Amino acid sequence: MLFKRRDKVKKAPQRENVPPGQFVTEKLPVLTYGPTPKIELSQWRLRVFGLVEKELDLNWEEFAQLPSTSVEAPFHCVTQWSRLENTWEGLLFTDLAEMVTPKPEAAFVMAHCYGDYSANLPLEVLMDGMSLLAHKHDGQPLTADHGGPLRLVAPQRYGWKSAKWLRAIEFIAEDRPGFWETRGYHNNGDYWKEERFWPELS
């Protein structure tokens, strides 16, 4: 095993205000397009492929042995609600990258999900030391409604980029839109800039 399991906590940098156009809630609403996938842990797998030196194909038991980190970070939804206090637990994306070694030409990542979802992100965004592949939220295993058994969490972007029901991570050279981006959502999704939808739709 490349890594020994470890536990630590990382906190996102605090800014004085919530992003523009957002309101604060203590709830964690469930927003899903289509039915929630039913995923059996015995059948679940995570594939990491594309522009990497070493591809991975893990079952749940193998994934559970990887290093665990807790990240405290807010969650901002494009539908304008923000939950400021969240503790996510899982595999840091930086640790994943160390395991697979992205090739020099890798500049973007596509997250592939059960239910035919996908989300695209610049690799540099996911290498912020806070993004992770999360299997717990506030100390509890992620429910299916919230993306369990595993979801991507990218604290620097609106919540749709934190793709639910993760099944594969693809490292790519050129950007291409994911599920919501092809349906009018902004390609970048920076909440401080209110990048909610493609400019021509605003």
C-alpha cells in the first residue's frame, strides 16, 4: 500500500461574508435531477484513468484503506443557499494525485458519476489542499441523497461541481463540459464571481 491511513483536519480559509447573492441556512437541501442511483457497496468501484502514470481501479474495501482527512469548509449552492459549517471526510485530491502522478499535459479533470452525471474542473482547483473524495459529512456516512457512498467535494466552486455518486476520475488535457455545463450552468462556477450560468443566458 502506497499510503498509511492517517486522520487530520483541515479548515478552509475564512472570508468575512458569504458570497454575493447567497443566504445562509442550517439545512442541507437535497437537489437532484432524476432518480437517486441505488449503489451496492459490493458492486461499487472507483476508476482513476486518463493522463496519469498509474491508473487505479478500487473496490470499496480498498478505498476505505486509503488516507482519511477531515476538511471543514462551507458549501454554496447555485440555487443561492449556503451552509457555512460542514465537515467532510475522505481522500484528499492531492493524495489521490500523488498516488496516480498526473502527466505534465493533464490540466483538467472530469468526474464521472453513477446516474450519468459528470462535472469538469481545472486540475489546479482540485489541487487546493481542501478538495476531496468524501464519504462522510458531519461525522456520518454520506446517504445516497447526498451523493453516497462517495462524492467529489470542491470547496472553491458552487455545489454542482461537487459531483455526487462518484465512480471515476479522468485526467484530461483539454476542458470539456459536464452534465450541468451542457445544460446552461457556467463552465467555471466560481461563487465569488457569481458564475452561475453561461453569460449568454444571463
